[in-house]
Amino acid sequence: MDNEGVLIVDGTCLLDEIVLKEQLLDNLRVDSLRNLCHKNFSKMTIISTIKKLATTTILGTSVMTAYVFFVVILMASTSSAWAASSLGCPTGCMCNDDTFVVQCERSKLDVIPITLNPAIQRLVLRNNKIKTIDAAFQFYKELQYVDLSSNHLVNIPVRSFVNQEKLQELHLNKNKLSTINNKTFQGLKSLTVLNLRENFLEELSKGLFTILPKLEELNLGQNRISKIDPLAFDGLLSLRVLYLDDNALSSVPTQSFSVLGSLAELHVGLNGFTVLTDDAFTGLSRLAVLDISSGGLSNISMDAFRGLNGLRSLNLADNRLQTIPTLQLAHLNRLEELTIGQNEFSRIDKGVFKGLTNLRKIDITGANNLEYIEKGAFSENLNLETIILVSNKKLTSLEDGALVGLPKLRHLVLRENSFKTLSESVTSWNELRALELTDNPINCDCQLLWLLNSINSKNITNVQCSTPLQLRDRSLRTLTPYDLGCSFRDNRQQAIIITFCVSATILILFLVLFLFRYRQRVGDALKEYKWNKRAISRKEHEYQKTFSDEDYITRTGQHHIKPIPVTEL
């Protein structure tokens, strides 16, 4: 061991605990230095000057300066082999100096490595045991993407990212952060994506994100946020996507949202909203996607969605709506996708979605009380392409014509309901591209012959029979008309033959009855017909003679032979 606390053994350096101004070097992250120092370099010589350097540094910056000088001196004193990324790449990491990507996932790191190439642009430290962001982060000024998710981060020191001016994405989700302030992200002037999902944040204070002018996506979902200052989002002029789902909000923070004029997506489901008041989303004129699912919502005011003229997708699933809010939705004439399952309504009446003329997809999944869909329920939605009716356990049938008049319908999903059969007249099947009917208690009988005939020509998912017993768990695709109890090839032919047979039977019965009733007259007529026929026959025989040789006189001689007919007078 030399005087500076570094032991050289066969070309390998071991860092001893050095006292720096009567403080142990663990303030400099001894673990990181030791990890660096334990690299095996051929004929390497380490000149340790940390102790001398510490006596000349400025108060408050000694630790940082010593840290930097240690790395610089170490790099300068090594052979050219230091340039190889494998020498500076910690155990369990993958380092690529061509793409400037370092990935240390599940590498059991408890600190940020300082041995990486300073030019790295993408750093993935997911699923480790890192507890804080220390000074080592300052070396990597070219970073554009950082993933520190699924670590043990409890806090982020102020100005931790002051040198990351090029950073565009920062993922800090699945940590233990409980507080952040307006200096936490200082220096991140190029940041476009910030992910703080699954932490312990409880409050968003005033001007929290004003130093992030280019931020486009902010994920604050799955925290404990119950309070948001009216100016918490002030300055986020570029924000387009905001996740606030699964928090502890009791009402929509309307005033806080009003400054987000560029917002296109808002996810506020899984909060404690029971009521949506009028103008709940005022100021969000560019909003295209709104998710208010799973919040216990039971009452929507008449003008709750006023101002959302550009809304394209609305998710109201998993709430407590007793009826479909027809009038509240009617003015959303640009809406293309509506998800409204897992509510408490029991029926869907005719024209209930009126006003939604551009609706292309409707999803009604898990509506456990839904029993009836009236014919013409979607008659106002002529642009519908996809209808999803899934896991509605009380829905046993669709009445004839329930889905007719939808010329653009292409996908019909009817999984996991209680359908026993499906009528051919439910909708027009000619243009349908896909039908899903799996996991229904289907009764395979002749009423499904039309489906059997269509199953190979259309994209129809496997349909399994539940009844009758002899066909249970059999695939409809493998059955024949005979298996379904059909005597004829199809219902139309059967109807024609039955009609012919019935008509013939009626005609025969009519003739039998006619003959029986007028049998005397018919008998007399037959006798008279026979007598007349005999009389005519005798008369014809009496007048009809055939010519023979006796009927002619033959003369011979020099004259020509000329037959002369003889007529009896």
C-alpha cells in the first residue's frame, strides 16, 4: 500500500478507506470508485492525488472536484485499452460505444456508475437498487434518454439534472418519490417526456413544471395526488398528453386544466369523481381523447362536456351510470369511439346515441345489468364500423333487425354473453368481415344452419355448442346440416318443398271431395260418354270401305292399262 491509500497488487488497484479532511471517502461514493479501481489493466500505474487535492479545493466543492480529478487522472494514467467500452462497463451491463447505448437492467447496482463512456446518449438503469441521483450523473452531458424506473429512489437532489440540457425522455416511474419541487428538473430544457408514474406524490404545487417548456407528455398516474394548485401546470404550453389516473382526486381540477390549451389526451380515471359539473373541462378545446373510467361516476350534468368540440374518443366505462347520458353526449358530433360498459343501465333504447353521427366504434363490455337492446338502438349511427358487446351476462338474445341499417358495419364482437342462438335477420351479413361469438351457451340446431353455411366464407371465430348434449363442446364448423337436425340443405329449399307438398295435398283432397260429392253425375257422364263413343264407332265402320282388286276393271289390249274405279250406289 502506498502513502495515498491505494494498494497496487500485480497491476490491480484496491482502494483503501482514505481520510479526506477527517471524513471517510464514502462521501465520494466509495462503491463507485472501488468498482472503477477493481478493473484489471495491464501494467497499470495509479497515481492517487485525492488527499493532496482535497486540501486545495474550495469549500463546498471539494467532494465534486476530487471525484472529477480522480477519474481524469485514472483515465490519463491507463493504457490505450481504456478506450474499449468493456473495460469501463460494470458487471451485468451492456455497453455499446457505436450506438452510445448502455443498458444495466437487473444489474444489482445501488449507485449510478461513473465508469461509462461520457458520450453515451441512452442510459437504461431499470430494476436496480439505486436510492438517489448523485454527482456521477454530471459526467454524462450527451444523454438524450434515461430510464431509472423500478429503483429505490426516495428523493432527487436539487439541480441533479442541471447538465442534461439534451435530455428528451426521463423515466422515474415505479420508485418511492414523495416530493418534487420547481428546481427538481432544472436544466432539462429539451425534455419532452417525463414519467413519474407509480410513486408516492401527494400534491402538485404552483409552477412545478414551468422550467419544462418543451414537455409534451407528463405521466403522474398511480400516485396519491389529492391536491393540485390552480397554476401547477402553468407554462406547459406544449403539453399534449397528461396522465392523472389512479390518484386521490375527489373532483375534476377544472381550473388547473384550463391553462393546458394544447392538451390532446387527458386520463383522469380511477379517481373519486361522482359528479361531472357543467364546463368541467373548460379551456381544453383541442382535447381529442378523454378517459374518465373507473371513478364511481353517477351523475353527469347537462353541459359537462361543453367546449369539447374536437373530442374523438370518450371512455366512461366502469362507473355507476343508471342510464346512458343521451343528451349530455348529443353535441359531441365528432366523437368516433365510445366506451361505456361496466355501468348499471339495463337496456339500450332506440336512438339512445342520437347526435353521434360520426361514431365508428362502440364498446359495451361488462354491463352486468344489460338485458335488452331495442331494434334501432344504433339507427342514428350510420358510420358505425365496430360494435363490441362482450361479457354482458344477462343479455340472452338480439331481436330481429336489432342491428340493421348499418351499411358500414364490418366487425361484430359478441363474446361471453348468454346467447343461445343468433338469428340471420339480426343484421345484414353481406358486408360483415368478422363475427366473434365464442363463449356463449349456443344451442346448435337447424336455426344456425345459415351460420354454418357462412362460417367458411366469412371471418367467424370458432363457435362451440353447449347444447344439445350430444353436440356439447363440438365446433360448429365441424358439423353437418344433419347434425343440426336439418333434413334439407337449407331453409329456403325446405320451405319450397314443404309449400309444394302442402299444395299438392290440398289439390288431391279437393279432387277426392269433388268426385265423392258428384259421383252420380260423374258416373252418368261417363256412361253417356262411353255410349256415344260406341255409336260413332259403328257408323264409321258402316261407311268406311277399303279399295281392293275387285274395285277395279282392267282392260287389256293395245291401249294403255287404266284402272277404272267402281262405285256402289
